[in-house]
Amino acid sequence: MRRPAARVRDAERNWATAARVALDLLPRLTAAPTESVLNVNSPDLPLGRLRGVRQATLATFGQVQMTVAESGHGFVRTSLEEPGQAVQPGTDLALLADGYASVTAVRAVTEVADVDLSGLDGE
């Protein structure tokens, strides 16, 4: 059974911790190949409680999932819910749960022009 994600006021979040983690990783990002992206996650903890930054694999599911809570004529109301699945060791979600920031290097999804798609849609 899914449960609604806990609500936290934005002012109560530890944005300074996430900012510090991101700033510390900038030199690695600028030294990486052009198409590289760093997926960085920081736990919502004060900087003094952060246990460190670790390399992680990506979890196969998200920490929260968006669902349609209600829909009607001209509106859709969504909600965020925790999936309730077990956390996989070594993943970004497992590290976050243990108080670490996680970093995963990924390749960006980009549009390519060197694939022949002529003849589509009556071209």
C-alpha cells in the first residue's frame, strides 16, 4: 500500500547542505566529458550531520512517485506517494537513507542529427 509523502515546509529544508555538495562537485563536472551529467542527491540534513558523499548506482524506482489523485472537467490534482518498495543496497536511495549524499555519473540524453529519418510523415 502506498502512503502519502511527508509534507515539509520549504523554509525547513536544508538547502545549504545540497548547495555545498553541488559546489564541491563542480570541479569534477567541469573536468568530465561534455556529454556528462552528474545526478546528485543530498539528504535533507544539516551540513554537520551529512556523513559524506558517495558514488552510487541509480535505484530502479524513485523515492516518490506522482499519481493522479483526482481529475474532473478542466482539472487534474496530483499527489506524491512513496512506493513502499525495499531500498536496494548501493543505490542513491540507500545512501540517502544512510545520511550520505549520492553522485552518479550519467550520459545526457541528446538529439542526434546523423540518423536518417527521411520518408516519415510523407516527406
